[in-house]
Amino acid sequence: MATELGHAIPPEGPHTVTVHTPTWDTGIALFDGDQAFMQKIKSMYPRIIPFGHAQTLCIAVHQKLAFPATHGCYLFTDPDIFSVAQEYAFSHHRKEPKLVPADLIFKVVDIAGVRLYCVGFPVARTAGIKGVWHDFGTGVSTRLSEQLLTQVDTLVAVSCDVAGDVVPTHLSETAVHQALRERIAGLLNHSPAAPQKAVALDDVYLYPTGMAAIHGMHRAIVQVHKGPMVGLGAIFIATYYLFSEAPDGFKHFGACDSRSGVMDKLAAYLQEEANAGRKVSYIFVEFPSNPLLVSVDLKRLRSLADQYDTILVIDDTVGSFCNIDVLPVADVIVTSLTKSFSGYADVMGGSVILNPSSRSYPALKKDLQ
């Protein structure tokens, strides 16, 4: 491959979400955030770290708000990020880099009529807060950042009560959102693998990234449907981090190939939980898995979900609803539209789709409102 280390897979542009790391060692260096290696990076998936225009906007707002020189600044489009950041940063899961309330600074600003939510943090404790950007997916995008950088001098601070209801965003829905829902619902309803109710436009929930979709789905379900959640197979790393901190625990079955006996192991686990008077919140699986492309027995999985009265969530990102139809077996489908909606790998988005034929549909609909 002619692409240089740290550059995007062609075509390269300011919003590209790919980066070429040709060896195992370079992949590890990227994962660890090795500073010498990061100096070579010319392209980056902007959901992982603020990069390009997003990084530049974070710096500009940092200066405008006169944050301490010891602090960094992340910008988000979701008002829930203040509660999410506190829950994450103060969690016992953080261990050594755990932050305390005095470490965080919360600000709300408007730039050219667009409302942003700013989280300031000590640079020395970045390890204890970077997951708020990396794992939850609502950091400001490079495209929005590019637009706002031309008007950053219009920035005005907005008063807010972090402990109360945070003022909502000014990013309203447009005809584009409706068109996306129509495209997604149309693909799901086009040639169903089994008779089922048609997916309506209001069964499709849109998010700025795939991880934002997974977090939105996860948070809505676990707040109402108590109990440990179950993950099957090789799960995308940010998803795994999110699930590992599920409030009632996370049971992970790693090997899921045809020789693993995973369905029997899952059945035994579900029965153990039932015998103890506990229910599982939901079961999550990628179909096929990323990157190993393992496909579990979905019919058996659906049968177990019905038998033990739990919700089945399927992430179809690798194949997407363009190529595979998991709706006959899934209660919920989550998709990273980043992988589906541009042949140039330069957009981000995510969706959650509710199956109107699912017996859990009424409850899930209420959960996601």
C-alpha cells in the first residue's frame, strides 16, 4: 500500500475517518496515545479524539472562555454530557486517574446560534476523562467545527445550572433527518426475510455517531430493565468499555464460533440467573462480528431471549441493513451509519431501530422517548 503511515486511506480530506497504521506496533502506539507516534498522525477518526477542525475549535473556545492553562477542553452537542461526564470521571472504574468534582469545569456557549456544552479538565488527568469523548460519541464533529470556526467571534456564554436541567441544544432537526429515516426504513422494509410489521419513520432514532446510538440505547434500557447485560463475541472496543461499566454487571461470552458451544453456555447462564430470581437486562451481539466476521445462531438466540424474557439487541454495522436483514429476530437494531452512508469514509452517524413486531416494542418505545 502506497499510503504513508498516519495518513487516511484515499481519498484523504479534512473529515476522513480512517488512518493507516500498517503494523501491530503502530496500532498499539495509536491505542496507547504514544505522543511521539501521535505527532505523525495526519488523519484520525474524530470520534476517538478531537482532531483537525474539532481540535482547533476546542482550543479556540478554551481561549475565549479563559480556561486555566492547566486544563483542556472538550466540546459536545448533547446537554446530557454534563451528567455523563461526572458519572464517568468520578466512577470507581477510573481507579488511578479518577477525578474529583473540583477538577471539572462546565460551561455552555452559543456560537452563531449553535449551542455547545464545554467540559474543562486537568490535562494531567486526561486519562480519567478522555473516555467521555471516545466512548459516548457526542463530541463536536469536524464539519460543525469547520462551520463554527469562521464565526467563533460570535461566542456568547450561556448561564446554566449543572445540577439541574441543562439548557437544550439549538441544533434542530431538518428535512435531511427525515430523508435519512426514510432511506433506512425503506431499506428495512424493501425485501423482508420474514413477514413482519413495517418499520415506521418514528421507529428510527438518529444519533451523531454509532457510539452515541449504542450509548443512547444502552442507557435507556438499563435504566428500566434491571439486571446484568450479556455480550456475545468480539465486540467493538468502545462498546466493550461502555458495557463493562453497566450498573448491574456485564457477562461476556468471547468465543462464539460454531465449535465454542456458546449457545449452550448462554442457556446455562440464563437458567442460573432465573434460578436466582434474576432477569438479564438485554443481550447484545454484533452480526457479523467486527472484525472477525463470526455469525452466531440467531434463531437459537431469539429462542433463548423469548424463553428468558429478555431483549435482544443486534449491531448490524459490518453488513448493515443494506445487505442483511436481522429484523425478524432482533428487538432492537443499532448501526454505525459512519460505515454505511458514504463511500468516501468522511461522515459520521448512528441509528437505533425498534422492531414494531417485537413484544418488547411498547416498552422500548417508551424507554427511548
